Amino acid sequence: MAQNTLAGGFADPPQDAAQAFRGIMQAMARPGRIETVGGVRPPAPLSVAAATLLLTLCDPDTGLYLAGACDTPTVRDWITFHTGATYVAPADATIVLGAWHHP
């Protein structure tokens, strides 16, 4: 496990996740409205927004599928350390992250 796997998560997980959850729900309730989320430093190629969403919504019961460039050992280790999410096949996923054209 790389040292950077342990870094980059929420500094104050309960508070930061609550704020991120509110921003995510606001964005979903008002399509087209831009919300600012952050407070994480994810490994490439994850964006801050995608990583914040993953840290907020994923837990050990979440089936996660990473497609294409998002499916790297560094990204998997980072997500596993910070969320405990389970990696599954696309058909079994609760959350899918990656480009549409990747299987």
C-alpha cells in the first residue's frame, strides 16, 4: 500500500461528509445548479468532486465499479482505505465511476 493511500481524505470526516452530502443532495435536487464540494486530495485521475462523492456515499455495503482510467491500483487502494467499498461487476454496482465508452 502506497503512503499516499492514507492521505487525502476528509480532515474532519463527520463534519466534512455532512457538508458534502448537503451539496450533493442540493445538486441532485436542482439540476443545472453548481455546488462546490471538496476537502479531499484524491489520486489521479479522480477529480475532487468525484472523490468527494465517493467518500460521502460509499461504505462497505456499496458495490462500486471503476471503469477505464479510473480503475488503477492506486485509486482502488485509496477508495478501499477511506470507504471500505466493495468492487463488483458493472451489473451489480450501486455506483459506477468512469467514462461511458469503457466496459
